[in-house]
Amino acid sequence: MRGVVELALDGADAAVALGGLSWGAYRVEDAHVDAVISGNAVTAEGKAFGDRLRLEATGSLDGARPFDAVATLDALDLSPFLHAAGIPAELEARTTGRIRATGTVADLGGVEVDLDLDAFEATHPKWSVHADGPVKVVVGH
């Protein structure tokens, strides 16, 4: 991952700002994440895609490094993520909702993901799918 990083140190505290993020050939020019480390506590807020994706996260650098992160999606076009993952360009998808991930960095396989979508639609030249009501998916181990 690449981006512009700004770092400010104040004793045991640090503030980090990331902007213009990229991962391989995929770029998110308007992505911005602000993180603050105070002692062992970490907080972060970010946004991208014209504020259609917003992120809030808290965590700790102690022990197993627990975290709680929430992403809010506002009619977010998922197509760039799908295409970057190798899904054919004919598929388009858009969603509105919230994704929450909780767990520890020490056990990423045990992270619980709670997905609440208020709206979802996917289209392809040969078919389309949409949710008539809210969609909830919980993945836990």
C-alpha cells in the first residue's frame, strides 16, 4: 500500500495522516485516514470515495491488540473492489449499510464481522440481483 504520510509526535502521543492511497494498480485519490496513538490507545477516522465510505476504529497496542472498526457505506460502488479482485468488468454492484469488525490483531482468523446492509444491488448484462429488505450477515469463528 502506498500513500502520502504525515506524522506528528508529542511525547508518548502520535498523530498519523494518510492520503491518496494505492494498492498495486488500484488508487483511491480522495482517501484520507487520520489516526492518533495516545499511550497504547489507537483511534482512527477515515473517508474515501467522496465520503461514500467512512471509517471509525479504536484499538490498543497492548497484549493481543484488540480493535473495533466500523465502516459506513453510502450508496458505495463496489465495482472497483470486485474488478481489482479479478471479477469481470461486466459486473457492477452498489450498497448502503454498515460493516463492523471486532477482534484482535493477534488472532485475525477469529475476527467477527457484522454486516448490515440497508440496500444492495448487483447487475450483469445477463442478470441482476437486489435486496428487497435489509440484509444482515454475521461471520464469527
